[in-house]
Amino acid sequence: MLNKKHRLTKHSAFVATYRQKRIVSDENFILYGGKNKDEQNYPTRVGFVVSKKIHKRSTKRNRIKRLARESYSNLLRNSEIGQSQLFQSLIFISKEGALGKNYEEICSSVKKLITLLAIKYF
């Protein structure tokens, strides 16, 4: 589980991240990146969004969020997160392609998007 200090919780934080318009995507997720960090003292906050348009059942939507959250948590724990710690916040928005994927596919997608975001905006 992701620690509370790593979670993006407030609506204003989501809106501020969306306004930055730093976007990369693949077949499973769209990743929004927030502002660059001035100080490295506090961790990057991460939010996960799955719309009702993806699936009407909350169990299916929650499964996608759980898999994405766990893959980000494992990458963070293993120090494989790369350049994502240079951003104040990250938001992963699910696409329909993520619905039938397993953990390994979600994890590789999350890692790939973080790498692409760092390359594109640094």
C-alpha cells in the first residue's frame, strides 16, 4: 500500500497537476506530470483515476487502481522509479486497454510512462 505522504488527495492538487499539461500516454494509461520540484525534501505525490466510462462495475475499476498503485509502490520500494521524483505530483488516468491486463503488464506500462515523462520534460 502506498503511504499517505505519497498520495495525492486534494481536488486542488489534481487541478494544479492537470493545468501543467505535461502528458504522456500508452495503451493502458495517460500520465500527467506536475511542476518540477524546487526542493527534494518531500516525496512526489501520486493519484490514480479510473472513470466510470471504463467499466460500470466498481470492482473492475478498483482492480485497475490497486494494480497500478501496487506497481508504483514496488517501483518506489526497489528504487526503480527513475526521474519521477523530480515532479511534485503525478496522475495516472486509466484507459480501456488496462481493463484486462495482469500485474506485469500494468507494471511495465507504469515504468515506461514515468521514463517517457522524464525524457520529454527534462
